[in-house]
Amino acid sequence: MTLLGLGPGFSHIEVAPAEVIVNMGWGWRTKIPRASIRRAYEDQMRTGYGIGVHGWRGRYLVNGSMTGIVTIEIDPPARGLLLGLPVKVTVLQVSAEDPSGLVAAIGKG
């Protein structure tokens, strides 16, 4: 992933006062207004898709790991950039090193 510009050095999740920012290099970028987050929770799923950016029609998985997935439900939809193309995001699943910490930081668990 690092060779593709999508590895840990290019990826981060930031919980700011007004928004949650999720970036995975040039493959994915989104800023989710915290007021639009309806729920965030640890998801016990193990991804069968591998790692990277996957999704369609509002539901996206952005992961650097097959475990530690947090699901964020969004309404109204947020705007994301998938490979530089604009998309609407209603559900975002992300892998986190500390999933329970991310859910607590978002505060909508």
C-alpha cells in the first residue's frame, strides 16, 4: 500500500470539533460534519475485501487492516472523494488502531 501512496504514512483519521476527517492517500478523502453523524460503532465484521478503498452507492469501506472496523452512519450524506471523483457517503466503515477510542471520540456510540 505504501508503494501506491495509500499506506500508513498517507492515511489518517482525525476527530476535530466540527468534523471527522478520513484520508487514505490519493484514494480517499472525506470530511464528515459531526452534526451529520447519526451513529458510530465498532463493527465485528472481518472484511473479506482485502485492504484499500471499496464501495458503491453511498457505502464505503476504507481500511488498512481486516479488523478493527468502525462503522459511521451519516445523514445527511457527506461528500467524499474516491480516486479524486466526488461521491456521497451515507455509511463509512474504517479500520482503526483503537476502534473503541475512535467511537468514544466521535461520541455517537
